Amino acid sequence: MLDQRKASILRAVVEEYIDSAQPVGSGHVAAAPGVEVSPATVRNEMVLLEQEGYLIQPHTSAGRIPTDKGYRYFVDTLVGPAPLGQDAAQQVRSFFNKAHGEIEQMLSDTTRLLSDLTDSAAVVVGPAHEQALVRSVQLVGLAPRVALLVVILSDGSVEKCTVDLDQDADEVTITRAGAHLDTHVRGRHLDELARIGSSGHAEADAVVRAAIGAATGVGSSDDQVFVGGTARMAGAFEAVETIREVLGILEQQLVVVTLLRDVLDRGLSVAIGSETGMAPLAECALVVAPYGIEGERAGTIGVLGPTRMNYPQALAAVAVVSKRLGRRLSEG
């Protein structure tokens, strides 16, 4: 642990560097709130902080910038829970008050909201449908031997598939089969479709069997990943190669899902530089949070930016949006 003077100086360096993206000199630090020591004392303490690995001097006679260790200390001990600013909070409320329709569009729009709030790239991993419960099942006749199965899940998604029938089925039979499906699967997982018993009507049971066969694989698709704000990454780094590598990772769906899950599995809400476990993200920081649907963990959201990101702002935005997204999806 750092003593109070070193901690206040480190905090001043981190906050100034986040704001300016320029090495921070002792004069700026000495004038920062809470430091209250002379520039000479600040210089001496900054030398010690550099020796201890919290700061680095990129060029001789230049100011200093935080290392990953310095950012980690800042996040873990110097940053308390920050409320979202009034304008940002209103932006979040307005967004979720108007958020309706297909879940895919809502999740895509959520990445843009997060990116706007944090000035970083944003990622939302959609809920795994196999974990969702069935809210309702509808069977609609399209032709004498064709029906449409519509399954509405607790995560707000709507799954549809065409059902081909072996023989003609009238409207009464289709309705009876649909009611049987809905009664026995509502509130359960999709995989329980296969365990539905007889309705007592041979014609309806034939339709039910065809619907179950057509529904095989529904809801078992790969994780859906939505990414927004990638253009903001271009202005965050000076090296073109760094930008190219970061954007390349964001284009790889499986890599993104694995990265977010790995950070959460390690008990972290912030991964800084090498903590991401990926060399191309050595100059990046990731802030993540899970969101739940009806009390069950469903997916993950996160923002990815340079290590000098505004951590209090990013943590506040991710926390608020994850809660509001989970609440909105639980409402259906």
C-alpha cells in the first residue's frame, strides 16, 4: 500500500493523464486538489513511484505516465463507486423507456448507448437461448400441410420455424396442438419440447410431433455478439498497427465472448493491459459486467478503450446499463 502522499500524487497523475494524454509534470501535480506539497517534493515522490513500478518516464526530462500497475492501484483503491452524471443518467432512462421490439435490435442499440456514454468501443453478448424459459408457444396454420411455430422466450427473443405436416390439418387441429404445446412447455426450457405427452387426439398429436421435430435446434445458436463504437478506437491510439490489431479482435465473435467471460470468471470487473491475457490488447483496458434476466445471469456487457480510459465514468456506465438492460429484458 502507498502512503497518503504517494497515493494522492499517483491519483493526480492518472487523472491528468486520462484528461490530457500527455506526460504529467510535477507542476501540474503540485497544483492538483489534495496534493498540497511543493513541486520539489512531488518530483521526489514521483521518482519513488517510478522505482516502485507505478509510473514511467517515456522520455528524458519529460513528465511521467501511469503504468498498468499504477492504473490498477487507481482502480482498486483510489476510485470509489461513482454515480452516473445527470445528463448521462437521463440518456439511459430515455433509451430504455423507448427500447422495444426485437431483442437483437435492442442489444445492438445498447452498444451505441454504451459507446456514447464512455467514448469507447462497446460489446454486448446476448443471452444464451437455451438458458431462457418459454413464455408462450403459438402454432399458426399457413396451408393445409404447413404451419408456423412461434416461440417467445423469457429473454425477449422470438424463435420461428416452419412445420411441414404429413397430412392435412384443419384450424381446430392446429389450435388444439398449439394449446397442448403451450400448456406443457410454458415456463420451462425449450429442450423440454421433446418430452411432451399425448393430448388424447391423434390428429393433434401428429401436428405436435411435427412441431417438435421442426423445433430441433431452435434456440441453440452460438452466442450473439454486438459491437458498437469501433470508430472511436481509431482516435485512441497513435500506432496504426495497434488500431488494426484491436479492431481485428473485435471482429472475432468467439474471441470476444471468451475474453469477457474469462475476465468475469477471474473475479474482475476491470482488466488492464496484460490482464486481458491478449498481447494485442496490451494498451487497452476492459470494463465488464454481467446482466441477468429474472434473477439468472444471461449475458455480458463491456467497454474496451485505451488504458487511460476514464475508469470512474466507464464503471458507472457499465453498472447502470447492465442493470437496466437486465430489468428491461426481464419485463419482456
